[in-house]
Amino acid sequence: MSTWPAPSSRDRSPASSTPPSMDWRGMSGPETPEGPDEFGQIAEFFRPLTRGEPGAFDLLDDAAVLPDSGADQVVVTQDALVEGVHFPPGEAPEDIAARFLRVNLSDLAAKGAEPFAWLQTLAWGPGWSVDRRRAFARELAREAEAFGLVLLGGDTVSTPGPLMVSGTFFGRCPPGGMIPRSGAAPGDLLLVSGPVGDGLLGLQAVTGAIADPKGRLARKFRRPEPRLDLREVLRRCASAAADISDGLVADAGQLARASGCSIRLELERLPLSPEAQDWAARQASPEAALLALATGGDDYEVVLAARPDHRAELEEAGCTVVGVFHVGAAEVLHEGRPLDAGAGGWRHG
Amino acid sequence: MSTWPAPSSRDRSPASSTPPSMDWRGMSGPETPEGPDEFGQIAEFFRPLTRGEPGAFDLLDDAAVLPDSGADQVVVTQDALVEGVHFPPGEAPEDIAARFLRVNLSDLAAKGAEPFAWLQTLAWGPGWSVDRRRAFARELAREAEAFGLVLLGGDTVSTPGPLMVSGTFFGRCPPGGMIPRSGAAPGDLLLVSGPVGDGLLGLQAVTGAIADPKGRLARKFRRPEPRLDLREVLRRCASAAADISDGLVADAGQLARASGCSIRLELERLPLSPEAQDWAARQASPEAALLALATGGDDYEVVLAARPDHRAELEEAGCTVVGVFHVGAAEVLHEGRPLDAGAGGWRHG
């Protein structure tokens, strides 16, 4: 078993005296790329990410001590990225590192929490040379410093499968301050914190399916901006919140489901980026275009519920009302007419 | 992005209106095995594991709140298992679940911490049918209840690679109570909490390389017993500790390395199970046999450093003195003669 900084005996050449019969290890593929050994890699790549946090023990222990949060709640979230499943194969190590951190921070942002630390499991697949690992780690260091995070520990393993990186991220909230999914009530407004649909278009830009002359869409997909700036206004105003990762329709539906009510979403109210407006204008059906943007996912804006008396403060912070929570069936409307959002978008409505 | 209970749009059939160009998703293999959908699987398989812990929000949120630990330190550890890398392919789902939990609890036990909660990322590979997932989850539930743990959340994804399960486990310690790796000093005794080498032999039994008529060795490999029973005596007596996952020589060497000193290990002192004694007696070279047992790993006993005045208390608790910490070169001796432990065993000495 391998925990930093204890590279597993499975990841080393066995001592010459070790009995044989480890043949199943053949599955793990090439194990020791050129460059520093696993200790060296931990020291070079990951120790700087602890930024001297005492509870990280310089990554020289099997465990870490969480920094004391005083009276605050500790909020914890966990998200994994698999290459070829959660993002297209062939992305640059730097972009994978940035996306990994940012999608996790987006979860904490929507909960009203202030991120402070993380642990990570890295399963390097074949093809992750030392140079690629180094590039990943350097970008992770830059991003973590920018977001004020310290690495507490983790595990690094090799796998014959694709790269997988899983993070456990910690944030702080005042007592009782975490914004749940389950706090929406009929009569609450349904709001979004910014443009919807750029994640879908960004993915298409990354895969070359649509033009992206300024590279703006691809950049939004690769480097989503967690809405940590909204933390305090969300804690004051939101009765329920989540980030938009699976698509506005699905994620708003999740809030409703957890809260025991339903949504009525009015597609013509969706805030769109200039790029999404251009794209929608080129589609045959405006309502199908809006529905695609509302079900695409990977936006990493916040979807939230709020009592109507918080509307002005939320709009001032850049949020847009796109519907309401109500009792009864979930509805997606376009200019007053109900749409069928299809199996994908509606399953969670 | 997929966080319980928000199955990623990547894991669903896209709405009919979603633009195409998701062809890179083809890599993720068969995505929806027969049986309940991802929500249903979370509800059936994993919600019971929360055992009603309020901070888990019934796995209906993107995040969890850590249960309040009062003045205690929160100790956190993370270990990942990859099928075919950390254990042979073809193990039963129940055994994988038990091993996953137990190897992580072993880390906390060696730190003197009392486990209370965990999060997990499950990356199901091809071949993980609903029945196999169900079997995994049921055993996890049984084990978690036996160890008094609650599941706080996590992420579940699919991968074209082998099964990978990564856990973040939380334990409590009185303030300052976590036993570090780095507290050993020259003159400290080097002790182990129980038999050394059964992990190595257990692996060979599992792969059929050696006979195991009573199944005892295979059972030790599949269901290692985390030494949580030693928590309090370790906190009283140990100046440094770790669990034996990479082999006694490597893990003791890690304690020394983190503490700025070296070990002198006397192989003839190793406590051996009856099975290991039998095995060693059949080997051509007694010292090579002992060295193999001391470098094999997967024992999940505790290796520790302690001042000599704690010797009686530790021996009463079942620990055995196997050497000392000292200044100078690391040494592995057999009846007074120094051995060369080989590249594998020595790298960390």
C-alpha cells in the first residue's frame, strides 16, 4: 500500500531475496519512468504545495492533522477526474491540474465555504512521463497558491488505465453557514450567478466541433472560475445552492428534489455570453438551442434558491432570476410554452 | 462532473437536443449496467452507510460537514487501491471492500487516532455489474458498522481502466496526540506489534504460489486487522509509529528517515506466525527467508519507536523489540552478521 511518502513495495523492484509469484504485478505497466524516484518526485513536485503547513508533516507521514478551524464548520467535498471520461484525452497536464482544482473549489464556493486545504490521490496512467508529472505539479502549485490552499497529503499510485485524479477539499463556514441543496421552498426564486451554456460550447471548442477564434470558450472549459467571490452574498441570501456541473436543468432539479418541490424554468431568461448568443442565433430552433445550453453542464456557475426579498441584493451581485420553485410538476418553458427537455435533462427534474 | 448525488451528464444519455461531438466519451465503456440508475444505486448502496449522520445530508449534497470533534485533533489519511496493482485481479467484491476499509484504518490506528468517518471515490471499471457493486457496498456497510464509521460522501465515476477505490478517512486524537513518523530518537527501541511477513505469504497464498491449507494466510491478506486496540498504549508509549504496509525494513526505515536517525534491525527477533515459521524452515537460507518476510509488506501491524522505559508496558500489550534506533548507517543483522537487504528493502533505510 502506498501513501506518501511510503512508495509501495508494489512500485519498487523487489529485493533480490523476495520470493517470486508477483506476476499479477505485470498489469501495472511501466512503473518507473526516467527521473527522480517516488521520494524524489514527492519532494520536488508535491512538498512545495504544503507551503509549510505543520499538519502536512512535509508529506513525510501517513496522515495529516487538519488545521484548527476554531468554531467554524469544516465543509468537505470530493470530486474525481478521469481522462477520457470527464475531459477529452490529450489535454495538457497544466490544464488538467487547473481544472481539477477549480471544479472542486466550485463545489465549495456554492456551499458558501472558504477553501483552505486538500488531499489528492493521483493514479498516473501509462504515458505520464516525469516531465508530464512535473508540468502537472507546477501548475497545481501555481493554482493552489493563487487560491490560498495547502496540500495536506494523499496517495500516488500507478494504473494501467487512464489518469485519474481525485481530491478531497476542505473549506470553512461560520457555524451553520453551509448552504445545503435542501433549503429551497415553493415561492423561492430560481437564480443563476452567470452565463449558462459556455461549458457545453467550451467542450465543443476543445474537441474542435465548433469554431472558437478567440479561444475564449476553450479557456472557460479548461479553467472554469469558481465563484468564490459570491461566498458571503450566498450565505446571506441563498436558501439552497449548488454549482452547475451537470447542466442547469439537472442541477436546479437536484435542488428541487432535495427540497421536496419543483422548478419552473423560463429559458428566455437565461443569461448567455456573447459567444453563446452567437451560437444560439445560428441554430435552427431557438428553443432547442436554449435547451441544449441549459442541459449541457460544466458551467461552474452557481444555481440557487432565494426568497424574493433577496432579489435586489442578488441581482446587484450579478445573479439573474431564471424561474421559481413551486409545488407540482417540473416545467421548462420557452416564452410561456412548455418544452420536453428529453430524458437526459429531465431525469432529475 | 459527478458528485454524489449528481451523476454527471457524462454518465447519462444526452438529451436529444444536446449537440453531438461527445465522441471522446466512447472511451468510458459500457456506462449503464442493468439495474437501478445512479441515483438508485446511491440510495440503495451508499445511503445506508451514512447511518443517519446529519453532516452527510443523506448523500443529497455536493459536500458534507465534518462532525464536530470538539477540542480533538482531526487526523486524516488517504489510500487508494487499484485492482491488479495493489491486489491481484479477480478478488471478490466483498474482500476488496473489506481490504479497502481496513488498510485505511490501519494508518489511523498507527497514528493513535480513533476513526469516525470517511469519503470515497469509486471508479468502477468494465465488468463491475450492478450485482458486483451491490456486493461491494453490502460488505462495506457491514465493515463500516463494525468499525463505527459513517460515510460522509464521495464521488462515483466510471473508467475504462481497472477498479480504483480511494478513501479519505478521518480519526480523532486528543490535542497533540497524533503519533508522527518523525519522533524517534537514537536510543529508542524499535518494536513491532505482531507477526511480520504474513502479508507477503498471504499474497502468495492468494495467488496460489504457496499452499495455505487452513486459508489463514489468504484471510490475513484479504482482511488485515487494523491495530485499533493499541491506540491508547501507542499514544502513551510510542515516540514514532507507522503501519507496516511496505515491509518492516522499509517502514522502519521511514521512521528513521523522518526522525533523522537510523535503525539496527535484528532479524532473529522477528515475531513470526506458525505459518511463517513453517515457511521459513523450508527455505534454503534462514537469513534470506527472514529478510524476505521483513521486506514483503502488507502486514498491517504497527512498527514503532519507544524510549526503553516503555518496554515493559509495550511487551505486555504484545509488542516485540526487534532492534534500536541509532546514529550512523542503517543495519540489518542476522545473529550479529550484517546483511545486504537489496535495493528494494534498503532504498528507504
